[in-house]
Amino acid sequence: MEELIEILEDINPEADYHTCASLIDSGILTSFELVLLVTQIQDTFGVRIPPAMIVPENFNSAQAIYRVIRQVEEDQ
């Protein structure tokens, strides 16, 4: 989880990723930053996130993003 927080902070250091639950909905992460995030996750964790999983509810919080990573790891 800390690796994910570091990635998020590198992309946009302005948010509190430990508590924020509206990263997409509130515009903290833009569409460009979301693409960058997905790329960084794939490089760091060695997983491929399917396009169907790249939806706001899966990326509104660090916890939700981490669940996606774990789910994709289990499926691969």
C-alpha cells in the first residue's frame, strides 16, 4: 500500500491519500493523471489493469485502487 501512496503522491502531492475517498469525483486526479497512475501501477506491481476496471468507483480512494491491484494479481 505504501508503494501505491508514493505513486499517488508523485503524481499529485496535494491530496491526503490515506483518507480521501473522492479522488476522481472531486477532480483531484484528472483523466491524464489517471492514465499515468494506471501505467505506474502496471510498471510497479507487474499487473495489467483491464480497461473495464478503470472506472471512478475503483479509483476514488487509495484503498479502492489497492483492492483493484490485489484482485488483478489474483486473476493473473
